[in-house]
Amino acid sequence: MENGTRTPSALEVVALALALNVNVSRLLMPFTASSNEQFELPGVGKVSAFDMWLWADGWQPLDLPDDENTGRALLDFQLHARPPQLVKPEAREDWERLRNIRAAKGDDASGEH
């Protein structure tokens, strides 16, 4: 793994994340949350770093519709992306905040929101 000759197993990635005191997403995602930076995801195509992080952290699907189905798509994704005990009752407030972030993401989304 260290010299790039093999791909680490999922358990090795978890162990490395624990040793570095970070979450697994930090090891798998680019270290930026810019909506201006695009990355190629196998089987998906180009995706902004911002959208990759929202997906990796369980906030939204990569293919979030930008229409009247947005709320339903968020609900469906969040209900299936995490165990039910981790779906917060105030999820609708979170979804509204996320909608506001997405509306403003024409700017660099790497700052605090």
C-alpha cells in the first residue's frame, strides 16, 4: 500500500483514518470543498468537490434534482444513507440550509456557512 503497488482494503482505510484522527471521507475525497473545482468520479463523470463532500457526508445524492423534487430526493437519500437513529428530527431545517448553500454555490463554497 505504501509504495502504490496495491489498493488498500476497506478495513485498512478505516484503520488509517483512525490512526490519523480523521474520518474516512477525508482520505477518499479531495481536501477542498470548492464548487469551482471538478473531479472525475468513476461511473459518474465530473463532479464539484463541494457536491462530492455533501454526498460523502450523507447530505445529498450526487444527482440532486434542481426542481420541485429536490426535497423528496434529499429525504429519500438521507433516509437511506444513514441508520434511522442518525436521521435528525430537524432534518427539514437542515435541508433548507442546504438549499440556501446550493443557491449561493456559484461562489467558492469552501468558506464557512
